[in-house]
Amino acid sequence: MNKSIYNDLINGEAALAVIGLGYVGLPIALEFARKTKVIGFDINEERVEMMKNNIDPSNELDSSEFEGCDISFTANIDDLKEARFFVVAVPTPIDDAKLPNLKPLLGASKTVGKALKKGDYVVFESTVYPGCTEEDCIPVLEKVSGLKWKEDFMVGYSPERINPGDKVHTLQNVVKVVSGCCETSLEEIAKTYELVVEAGVHRASTIKVAEAAKIIENTQRDVNIALINELSIIFDKLNINTYDVLEAAGTKWNFLNFTPGLVGGHCIGVDPYYLTHKAKQAGYHAQVINSGRYVNDSMGFYIGKQTVKKILAKGKSIQNAKVLVMGATFKEDVTDIRNSKVVDIVKELKSFQVEVHLVDPHASSEEMEHEYGVPLKAQADNDYDAVIVAVNHEAYKNKTEADFKGYMKDDLGVFVDVKGIFKDKIKELDYWSL
């Protein structure tokens, strides 16, 4: 394997394939397609057709981003045989028992294995526990292809760092961690990624180090947010506003600026479970990480309960209460509803027989109905006992107290501001935030 895959790619003698064209895979595929020939593969034919028409099914990229790209989109495995460098960017979710679900990743490994040839490179980008690439993925590649790793083909790992909805921290301007299975493969993989990442690459010493680096980025955020969420619960019992405390503490130069909130989505709310699973296999119970996950996973139910208490304190019958929840996506200004913790608020309210209406300017009602059995309401009513602003969508930020009063049944309305963005704007409604 003395031939340079990097040279073949830039000379147009080899094609690069991206497997999985979601919010991670598609931007990578399009960036590479400005430098070399790319095959974009996804198992969902409907999504492939959309991309052929310059439409991003994830609603992250504008149609203009497809222009000037040498890319062909396909759902046909045979088309992958033209590629020599494979980038795997499929989701790594958890199952109902909060254990790693490697089905998409192993399925993608099988797909690549069918197209793998001598001299090819495979780089995994999906977030996994340390050891997954070598222990779970490579055996599949070898079995399906009949080839030998390190002798016939090379493997690397380069974790994705794409942040949905973020137009500032993009693929081009965030340093990319890369790793290979030997010095030569590391260099070839690093040079290939340097084609598209202007901020440069960090060469990790091993594949396991790169896997671990990615998983602790999100685990660290998760634990930090869990601490602030727990503090928020304590401060509520002490009648102190959490955001006032954070503002005061934030005047110290080394205070870490985290805020309380719902921790959902397919990264921070999922990745720590991959690490705790691997830790358990290694004979260690990860106490801090698991405790943080418990706190963050329970915040939606906590917000629901606090809302019920506030309504009851107004002397109202909870069974006859009606609540508006504003925002359904896992974070602001995206369409993604995967692992949205807003659903936990809705479930908790419904467990008290409360009538709940859910609105969102970005989410799809069909998707919400399919995923959670909770459709969106097209238009809010004007007779709610409480309004919960659960997601900080731009569309909500300019609303005034008068706007929120317009949603309320009477002057005894409860206003719940999960992220504290209306802290100084609400004077008359009964206000509560984390």
C-alpha cells in the first residue's frame, strides 16, 4: 500500500464516498466535492431524490451550497465500488434501555465492506465509545470484504464536530481531530481532511484516543449542565433566581458559564451513555456521569410538576387546566425533534389530566405525531392557564408580556420561562424559570 490515496483524490484518479447524508454527512460530502469527485450514499431513497434536486432534507443547508460540487447522490450500493476513500457518518443512537444501538453503524460497515478493495481507506466519523472502530466495525469490514485490515485496507477515525443550526462553528473553521491505524494512514487521512478544514487538523496518537476525545467533549458539557440544573432545583427551594446567581458568579474570571435547561438531541443527551456502557464493560461504574445523566433526563418532568404546582397555587382545578407549550425541537432554530426533552414536559402535564397544546415554528407536526404521538397545533388559543416557553426560538424572543397575556384565560396566568430569557420583561404574570 505505498500509493498515496491523497494524491489520487486530488488528481481525480480516485473518488471519495460519504455514507450517511444527514446533518453531519451532507456538509462533509459537499465540502469534499469542491476538491475531488464524491459519491454521496444514503439508504433513504426519498432523501437521495431531494439531494439530487439541491434540497437538504435536514433543512440545514441552502440550495446554493450544492452549486459547484462534483457529487453524485445514490442509494445503490454498486455505485460505491467506484470509491477508494470512504467516510462513514451515520447516527449512533441509544435504544429504549439507554444502551448503544450500533445497528446503523454496523449496517454502514457492511455496506462499505461490499465495496472495499485493496488499497482503500475507511474513516469513521460517528460518535462511539473508545474501541468501537477496531472491535466492532473493522471485523465487519474484514468479514464482508474478505480483505485484511492494515495489509489490504486502512482505517481511521475523525469525529464530527458539527453543531446543528450553528452558522459560526462550521466544518471549515473548527479544528478536526484525525487518527489512523499507522503513521502512513494518519498522514494520508490528515492531508485529505486538510483539503476541507481551513482551521487545520489535530493528529491524535491512536484511533481510541480520537474516539475518547469526541465522547468526553459531550460528556463534559452534560455533567456541567447537570450541576447547574441541580443548583437550579436547590435555588428554587431557597427562593433565589438561578440566573441572578449565575450573573454574579460569572464576574469571576474562571467561572464556567453554563446555564440550566433541557438536555436533548442526539449528542449531549446520548453520547455519555456510550461511555458509561464501555466503562461498565471495563468493570467501572461511572458515578458522576450517570448522576449527571439522571439529573438532566429528569428536568422535563421537573418543569411539568412545577407548572402543575403553580396552577394549583392559583386555586384552579388541575383536571380542567389548559397549558400552552411553545417550542418542540431539541434546541432553538432547528427543525430536528430527535430526543427532544420538551416531550417529557408534555407527558408530565398530561399525567395530571392537563390539556396540553404544543406549538413550534420549525418542527413538523407529522414528525411529532409519528415520533411521540403529540401533534403540533397550528395556532395557539387564548384561554390557557399557563404558558411554557420551552425552546428559545428567535420567533419567540421579541414577544412581550402583553403577547403572552393574550394567550391566557385570566389574570391568574402562570408563565414558565425554561431558559430565563424573559427574566426582566415579565412584571405582572406569575413568573417562574429554572
